[in-house]
Amino acid sequence: MKFFTLLFLSLFLMVQVPANAQEGGRKKKPWKKSGSSYNPYLEKKAKNKPSARMARADKKELHKQKKAARKQMRRSKRRLNKR
């Protein structure tokens, strides 16, 4: 009878120990603060995205070109009217 009791207890303890060890699961990895994989498109504000910056720069350039073209047209009209 002692043999069966010892056998039962030893099997029970052997089965219980690995279950307790895995009960917590794996350790959670801490958040990487290095910023090695920066993705600007994850930012919430659209004005900070590179494509938005390029669009603003293009719009400014287009505005400058239109302004210069209007100025040139006014100058040419003045020259035609003086003759």
C-alpha cells in the first residue's frame, strides 16, 4: 500500500511541477524604445506626413509660377497699350 501511495504522489508531483512552471506563460518583452523602425505614415496628423509636405511644397511652387505668369501678362499688356 505504501508503494502505491508513494508512486501516486511522485506521479502527481511530477505532473504538477511543469504545469506550475508554465502557468505564467512567457515573459512579455518590453517595448522597444530605440525607434529603429520609424514609419512616418503612422503619425496621426496628416500634415506631418512626407507626402503632405511634398504636396505643400508643390503647391507653393505652382503658386509662384502662376504669380510670375500673371505679372508677365500684365507687363506685356502695358507695353502693347503704350505703343
